[in-house]
Amino acid sequence: MNSTKLKKVPAVTHQEKKPKNKSLITIICCIVLLITAFVIFWDTISIIFPDFDNSVYRFTYPTSQSRKFVPFKNNMIFCCSDGIYCIDKKGNEKWMVPIVFDQPIVAASDYGIVAASKNSTTIYTIDASGKVKEFSSDFPVLNLKIAKKGNILAIIDKPNYSGAVEAYDNKGMPLFVWSAGSVNFVDAALSADGRKLAVSEINTSGTELEAKIQLFDIYKSETPYAEISLGNNLISQVKWVDNGRILCVGDNSLVCLDAKAKQKWAYDYNDLTLNFVSIGDKNNIVLALGSDALDLNMSIRSINLAGKPNSSFDYDGMIYSVSANNKRVLVCSSNGVEAFDKRGRLRETVKTNKEIYKGYLLPGSTAFLDEGGYAELSGIR
């Protein structure tokens, strides 16, 4: 009798497979958490132990030499009696133009550089590669500005007028001329596209001084198309943020106008004295306010382009200059050099045996320091 043994059949179990994308999401979340933790840790360390990175460049020059510095894109332009130097943020000399400047005047925008000796009539334009062109003004030049699109504004010394300006295209061809009549000229600036001109004036014909802003379209007419009176808030500096907004730095308040000369907002100093101002490349306008010019405990304010405060903090020490970019506030003082973020937190500091006369923040993470006898590039976090 044959017997058949039953074979054991393994039980069939249904296992649910975990979706692959679920494990991928878990991994991504872990990476994000690690990166966030590292950023917070590094941010905390840099505040607890603030310190500038080591100097990456040093340029020596005679201390008595007349000199001017101006940021140009990610570079620094150094203008002196030997010529114009372009230094990148790593400390490399990109080019040097051997033009002799007695009292150098220099300005820069994304388009290029414009320079002259004060009270001379020769104006030089230099592009990003160091190529030079020149043209002449009919009158001695007192100051220069250049729009982002390349049009050039020369503030000139014209006989029998309290002030005058001339506008040129990027090839040095005259576009516009304006001379102050019964008012006293203070400052002028071109819009980013180089088309609109803002002029700051002081009218002294009445019983009280009156500040006025006039706007011109330099391609249409020498008659202003809009103007506004700002009362006794004497405007010492005007600057176009773009083609539609003008910042007017007054002795009572900082005023923002639109392209039709209508006031958008005003930031009042509340009876304090404006000692220093720096307009960063984005939402960071820095003011140093005190009871007077010798105040050793000034209030540093950072505000945005809407007139709203980013931060306000007191600073104890003799301030020599302030500088701003989109992330940092650089203060040069009797304490040395210190960098703060827009919230007013100390991020970097450096001590020196010499006085830093002025500091400049380049876009990104580089500070250019002008110390008696040498200039230095330093990295900041």
C-alpha cells in the first residue's frame, strides 16, 4: 500500500512594501535639519567669538597722499596721484591706469568708472577692463556721478552761478545743462537709466531757508517737470534708488520721493544730529545720530527702503565712518572696526594700533579698510 507524504507548503504572507519616496523624504528632512543646526551653531559661534578673518591684501601708500576709494561691482577702486588701481575682493590687482590726479574725484556704477582732478576740465571714463577714454567740460569739475546705464553727471564751477550741472552720455557727448538762478545749488543725481535728474536747492530769498527738490527729464527740457518744497529740512544729498525712488538726506529727516516728486515716506531724527549716513545696495540704509558731531554715544539706525526700521542700537565710542551693504553695517571708530548685522548684533571685530579713517563694505563678505599708511581688504562672515 503506497503512502503519500504531504509536502509542507510555506505559508504565504503578504508584506506591504514601504514606498521608496517615503524613505527619501526622511533622508531629505534629516539633511535639512543637519544643515539648519550647523547654520545656527556657526551663527552663534560667530556672535560669541566675533573676529575678522585674516587680511587678504595690503596696499601701502604715503600717508600725506590725496586719495579716494570707491566700490565698483565686487572690486575696489583706489584713486591717487599715481593713477587708478582696480583691486578685486581677493586682493589681486586687476589693472592700473597711470593718470596723475592732483585732488582725485572718482565715482563708479555697474557700467564703469568716471574720474577727474578737482577743478580740472578733463574727465576720464574707465571700463571694467581698464580701458580709458577722455573728454572735456567747459568749466572746472567739482564732483562726478555716473548712472547705472552709463550717463555721466558733472557738477561744475560756472562763473556767476551758485552751482551748475552738465550731463553727458557714456561717450562724453553733452546731453543737458542746468544752472542755478536765484537759489543755491546743493547736490544732484541721475536715475538708474540716466534719464531723470534730481537737483537739491536752498532758497534764501524768503525770511526762512527753504529746501526744494526739482526733477528734470534731460532728454526733453531744461525746465523741471516736477518739484517739491521740503521746508526747513535742508537736503545735503540726493540719490536715486532706481528709476522711481529718490532718497533725500536732510538735516531733520530722511525723505523718500517718487519720480513725480511726491513724498512716499519720511524718517524723522527726533531732534538728533545726523553725523553719518550710508545707503546700502538693498534694503539697508544706515544712519548714525547723536546729540552733536562729538557725541561719544551715538544711535545707529538701520532702515529699509520702505522707511521701516531693521534695527536701532547705541554705540559707545568716537565714530569715524559707517558703511552698509545688504547684510552688514560696518562701523570704524576709536574702538577699532566692528561689523553688525541688520538686527544690530555684533558679528565681527578687529583691533588696530592705528586709526581706520574709513571702511567700505563690498557686496558679499569683504571689507576694505583705509588706515593711515595702507589700505587693507579683510574678510567678514
